Amino acid sequence: MTTCPGCGSEETRIKSYRRLTVSRWCKHCKKSFTTPKEPVPVEENEENTTQAEEVTYESSVPQSPEQAIRKFKIDQEKWSVESCRLEERERVIAGGAVRPVYKTTLSLKSLKPQQDIPVINPVYIYSRKNKIPKNKPEALNRSAVILSDAHMGYRRDFKSGRLLPFHDRETLDLALLFCMKEEPDEIILNGDWLDLTEFTDKFLRSPDVFFTLQPSLVELSWFIGQLREACPSSRIVYLEGNHEKRLSIIMQTHMAAAYGVFSMGETNPSLSVPALLGLESMAVEYFSGYPREAVFWLNENIFVHHGYLSKATPGATAAAYLKNARASSVFAHIHRAERAGLTVEHYDGDRTYYSQCFGMMGNPERTPPDDVFHGWQRGFGVVHYQPYDGGFAMDAIDIYKGRETIYGKDVLVGTDYTDRLIQDTDWKAFGI
């Protein structure tokens, strides 16, 4: 029990964590004080447990255990194969024909003990508190930068422990340079900035993607902090996407008792994206309620949303959003650059609506599922607009080689910020 240095009372509670200290509050004398943060010792005892995993896939031919091990690229110095199950199923294909499908399941067990520690820990925020900038309605022209689908997540190299990112740090650094140059009125993080691979069962997840949520939170919080420092007067808005929605879905499905629980003095639930990232301390607004409520209107004629449609044909998704359009929109979700327009008759003249996706901020070759060619494109956009019932212009910022773009007469080139990230966060696994 920690005692208050002022009055000696043991009635104290933790207010917040800092990098090297813990901020506490004395209930008796009503004063704050800090204490050094003590590292948690790792002891070799019965609390250290081994990690067990199962990996499953389907194939058209039976697979032997040796073939399955090669397929999953299992490092047998790290994992032992406890069992291999083979199940035969029938699948109906085109024309009503039936063909056998073989499901192979490997049960794995780690060979080295692993400490039983929480998967999710608080993220320490190093930036100062900021007030949310207000809109300036007197401005004749405003601008908003829209950044979508970074899909921050990792695969962990079992030999070195290095975290191999889905996202591309050169692409993200390029966006940071652009925002510093543009100095926009709004920066909109338009969904799927966290991949949350561990929280879905829509596709096969190999063991190397597990236990990577904490570093994802650390890096994304750090990057948003860089945005805030680079653009202190910009309003930063984070719109929930379908990947951020995975966290609330798994809470409702498997941890309903903890859903909506929040710490005293906090406004967001403790196990929510804004709380885990520390968005409030960086003056970042989080719009939840995907897909219907996570929407941001730039003016009365154009809004930004993550989107929920995905068509296979290029250009078809943008066209689909115009089917019942009553305003223009910027959407994301499909990871492709698309634009469509529709002009309709109105009593006071023709009206034209546009629907546009600028592309993705993640790496198309590494973002899961990464075993097929998707034809995705990197890119982001800026919208110049007038307030109220004003006009607008959407500019797509195409990215060349994952790190370069041309804007006006300037060439902007992003660099790998890994060294700065490690220095600020002390996470050596970000780059070994």
C-alpha cells in the first residue's frame, strides 16, 4: 500500500501512469503526489505458462502432418505439434456438383515457458493536453486531409522477436509531411487505422499475429501524437471503421460483463479505442457507431464516412453509393482509388453529386489477408471547401513507390521513422 507523503494516509488511488512515474491521489488530504514506477519482475515459477494455439486450413487434397507444417511455416524450434486432425467434408460447387474438401487442423504448443501477463495494457501518452480547436465559420475557404485504412498491425518473427508491420511507415511519414505543409483545418482518420487481426475469425490467422495488439496501440498513439504536434491548430477527427468495430463486437460476444465499464473520471469505456489510444489527452475526437453514426460533414453538401460497400469491379463501389445519393461523399474501406459522379434534376436546377475513395494508407502487399493479389492502391486526399451551403473540390494525392507524391510544384518524400519511434517509446521490437 502506498502512503501519502503529506499526511501519511494509506487511502490513496492511482490517477494516471507516466513513462517513469505514477500519479496518485490522496483521499484524506485531497492532494496529488507522484511515486516512481516499479518494473514488474519476471520470475521463473509456476505462473509462467506455455502458449497453445490451433491453426486450420482447407484444401482440395489430404495433407500429411509434414505438409501442414511446411504450409504454415511452423518453426519447430519454437513450437511442438501436439496433434494433427484431418476431416473430410463435401462442398457443392457450380452446377450442383459435389467435391470433397479436406480440413487440416494442427494443435501447437510453445516449447518455452511464457509469462502469463495481460494482453492489453494502458498506452502512455507523452504529449501535453490540448483543447479541441473549433471551426472558424468566418473563413471563406477551408481544407480537410482524409487518411484512411492504415491497418496498423504486425507479424512477429519467432526467431528474432521483431515486429514486422502490415502498415508502411514511409507512407505514414509522407502523410505527416503533407499535413505539415497543408496545415489543414481538419485531419480526418477515416477508419481502419487499427487492424485488430486477433479479434476476427473471418480468415485464417497464423500464430505469428497473436499478442500484437499492445504494440499496435503504442505505435498508433505515437503517430497521432506526431500529427497533433505537427498541426496544433487542426481539428483531428477519428471515424470508427469496421476493424475498430471488432473490439466492441468481441466485448459484446465474449466479455459482455465488461462492456461499457469505464474508470472514474474518464468519459470513454476503459476497453474502447479512444481510451486505449489516449485520444482525449491529444484533443482527438472519436466518432463511434459504424457504419451509420461514424460520419463527419464538412459542409451541407459533402460528408466523410468509412463505408460499408465493396464491389469487385473497379469503379462499381463509388457508383453504388450514388444510387440514393442526396449529397457528395468521401468513403474508404475498399482500399482502391475510385470516383464517380451523378447529375440529377432538381426544381432549382441540376445538381451533381460525387463519390470518391482516395485509396489506403496501409501496405497492399502486407495487409491481411495477404495471400492473394487485391489490386489495392496507396493514396489519401484533401478536400477544399466553403462552409455552410458552399462548394468543394476533392484532390487525390497519389503515392509513388510507397513514399513519394507530387503536390503543386513540390515533391514530398516520406522516410522510415522507426528509429524515432523506438527512441520515444523504448520498444526495441519495432526494429531489431
